[in-house]
Amino acid sequence: MLAYAYANRGSSFFSRRAVSATQGPAMCDINITPLIDVMLVLLVTLIVTLPMMTHAVKLNMPQPTPSKQTTPPDVINLEVEFDGTVVWNGKAVGWQQLESDLRREARKDPQPEIHLRADRLVKYDYVAKVLALAQRSRMNRMGFVNTSEFTN
């Protein structure tokens, strides 16, 4: 029984020679010595360059002047109840009233912050309407409060 093995012996890389079954199968081992050499070079490069990356340059930067606004901005507590009722600082308001109040507050300088608290059972449609009204009124400072109750 004859098998053909491809080897780098002979006139070209693609030359074939007959291998008898008595010689055994061809060796197909991977030489990992070059791989270890490359990994050692990369490791040494990393060890050498790491201390250079940790050095800091100390600069004397100018200190910022304190802000002239020391009072915190006003806070508007806006709640959306489970049935879609909007409550502005403890007082229930309609959609037209909400829009006019948002426009009035957007003209103030500094603009007040809106703390939006949505009930757990409210439909998202009502919350989206409130967000859209605030955006159309050009309110910039808005955030959700008490969101920890939604993590269940």
C-alpha cells in the first residue's frame, strides 16, 4: 500500500514522494517555539512601555472662577397619576394649562428643573405626551425621580 506525502524535500515544495506504509504516518506536529518567542517579545514590550504610560505631567492650570449663580434652580414636581391626571406641584392641571405653564416656566432665567414622577400603573402614552409638551415648550432641565419602584 502506497501513500503520498507532501514534503519540502526535493526540487520544489509541491513535489510528491512515495511513502510506504511501513515507515508510518507523516508527522503533523506544530512547532510552538516561534510562537513562544513572539509572546515573550510582546510581554517584554508591554513591561517596558507600561511605566512610561503611568507617569503624569503636573500642570498649574488656572482655577475656574466661582459661578455667579449660587442659588439652586426652582424645582417643579410634575406627577402623572395612573389614570393620566397630571399634577403640577400638588395641583391637578389639564393639558392646556400644563402647556401654558411649561411655556411660562421655559422663559425664566435660570430655567427651573422638572422632576417627573410617573405612577407605576400609568400608560406610557400619558408620560410621552408630557415629555412631548415639555420638549415643544423648550424645557431643557428635566429628570425622572423615584424610578427605583420600577425595578421589580
